[in-house]
Amino acid sequence: SGVLFSEGLRSCGVMVLVNPQSGWGQATALYNSHIQRMLTEADIPHTLVITERQNHAREMVRNADLTQWDALVILSGDGLLFEVVNGLMDRPDWEKAIQTPVGILPGGSGNALAASVHHYTRKPQVWGEDLLVSCGFVLCKGLTSKLDLISVHLSSGVRLFSFLSIAWGFVADVDIESEQFRLIGPFRFIVGTLVRLASLRTYRGKLAFLPATDNLETDVSQAQQTHNNRASNKSSEHNPSEHKRLVDHLLVPLDQPVPQSWTVVEEQEFVLVVAMFQSYLGEDWLVAPSAFTDDGVIHLFYMTAGISRPTLLRLFRAMQSGTHMECGCPHLVYRRARALRLEPETRPGIITVDGEQVEYGPLQAQAHRGVARLITG
Ligand code: ADP
Ligand code: MG
């Protein structure tokens, strides 16, 4: 961890990116009513940037002079930070760029990272404006932690970077179907859940993962073997641009079977699969209470077919306080992993990464411990 606003480093301040369309369109008003005053009182120089369209933030961050900014802060839902993180990773100087601290203020309908940041302060759960004020204080204190990024490969060859979650099945369907209820803010997920519950279905596919042992070093040295085996099969080592990428040493190509050290899940009929990288999946869903910013762990949850509606409803309610694993439901499984592969067979379908819909099909992912920096309390 580190401190953001040390003496002498104050000249440039923070860029506050606002998505005026997020949630019910309240983010700009929240800036005016709370954030501007908090930053001014804390004597933190800041510049407001309002995005004009999707991917505007990503393009801006890709081309920005980052020496000008102490931090990039977003006041929106998680989707705008997803743009910022991927904009930083798009850059030829990504290794340095991704060290730029990023901060989050809840201004959208999906405020999972903001809820997680508040959770890491160990203060009692809050919602809405109280969550905004809490995250505002965290920002003014200006402490940073390392943040894991999860490298995600889609079957088209697209690679993206995730800080929050990968979802398929029930949760992904709710996230996207509830877009129509965005006027009610975070409540859209509750309404969406009830609607989906009424038409409960299952999703067929294959799931595999590399288990995380308690010892990260063992996992890394095993991974090194996978990577060495791959490297000896390819002669890409003389390609200079290859060295400059963040290498996914745990993964083999999607068209090859997963390595021996992986666990292949026997069940192939699911209600949901969610890979969590932070504690909260939404402002009200404490899915992975033990997760923290840079644990290097993929907290993998899956629910297998055969679960009844009442049990499912009970589990979702328990998730609000993070007690769902205490219900002892045999259909809900939790595993800690370093990497995973998901091959959906049910078509059509929805997959989300950090709440954003991505191309539907096989994907794989691996955690990279602490490669980014997040403003935390
Ligand atoms: P919410 O939590 O309400 O979904 P997000 O911050 O996740 O809010 O933003 C939702 C979507 O809007 C994201 O896909 C994001 O990339 C996109 N977006 C960002 N800026 C704009 C804009 N100015 N107009 C429209 N969409 C935008
Ligand atoms: Mg969103």
C-alpha cells in the first residue's frame, strides 16, 4: 500500500470521470451535491470529465498524459472503471500506466467495487448516499492498495482485463435483462432476480479450474512448468513484442485440453457460475466475504441444477449478508482458484465480465496478483 497525496505531489490532482447515463442518470448531480465539495475541502485538485459515449473513457485513458494525474477516479457504475482499466492495459506502456491509482465512487446501478471498498474498511454495511460519502472519505484519505487483475480470453481471441467478476447463467441474465429497470437504480437486480426466478432454467456447459493452494509459490512454480512446456512448443521467444505482454502462464490455448493439474467439474448442468475477484457482486450482494483486493484468488461459485426455487430464494437472501455458504446447500459450491475455463453449450446465452456483456462462447481466465492500484481505506 501507499499514500496518494504526499507533499509536493499535489500539483496535478485527480481526474474524476463521470458517466452521465449510469444508473438513472444521477452521477453528475451526485458530483455536484457531494464529491466536488469533499474534494475541495480536502484540498485535492480535481478535474471533472463527463463521458460522451461508450468507450470514450477507454480512448481518453489510452491516450492521456498520465504524468499529469495522481489518480483516475470514476463516479459511475463498475462499467466505466472497466473501460478505464482496459484503456490503461491497451497502452504500449501498460506496465507503468496500470500503476496509476484508480478510485471508485458509486454513481451507477451496479456499484459492486464501491461496496467492496467500503467492506474492506470493516465499517457496517451502508447503501446509497451513505456508500457514496464513505467512498468519498476513502478517496480523500488517499491510501492505495494493490489490486488483482484477471486476464480473460474470449474465443474470438479478444483479451480483456477484469477486476470484479465473470458471470454466466442466472446472474448474467439478471444483470442484462434488468437493464430495462435501470430507473430504479440498484433495486433493478432485486426485481430482475424475482423475474428470473419465476422462469428458472438451467444452463449446460463445462467448467474447469486450477485450484488455489494456500501456498501461492507452489501454484506459481507449477504454472511455470505449464509455461515452459508451452514455450518449448512455440518459438515465439524471439518476438520482442511477446516479452512486453502480460503473460498468462497458467493457460494453454482454448482448443487444447486443460492441463493435468486442473480440476474438471463433473456436473455439466448449472443454474449459475460466478467467478468473484472482490467481495461484492452488486451493492446488496456479498458473495465472497473473504475476498480482498490483492489475494490473487478467483473465488469461484457455481450452483448445480436441481435446486428448488425456495432454496434459491433463501440463498439469494443470505447473500445480502454473505451467509449463503452457511446454509449447507449441496447445490452451491465454492472453490478458490487461480485460473478457470468455461465452455457453455446452451445457446443463446449471456456472459458478463464486470457486469458488461461480452461475446458468448468458451472463455478462460487467470488471476494476476496486484498488478493494478486501487484507492482503498
Ligand atoms: P451502471 O452501473 O448504471 O450500469 P456503468 O458505469 O456500468 O453504469 O455504465 C453502463 C454502461 O454505459 C457501460 O457499458 C459504459 O461503458 C457505458 N457508458 C459510459 N459512458 C457513457 C455515455 N456517456 N453514454 C452512454 N454510455 C456510456
Ligand atoms: Mg454496469
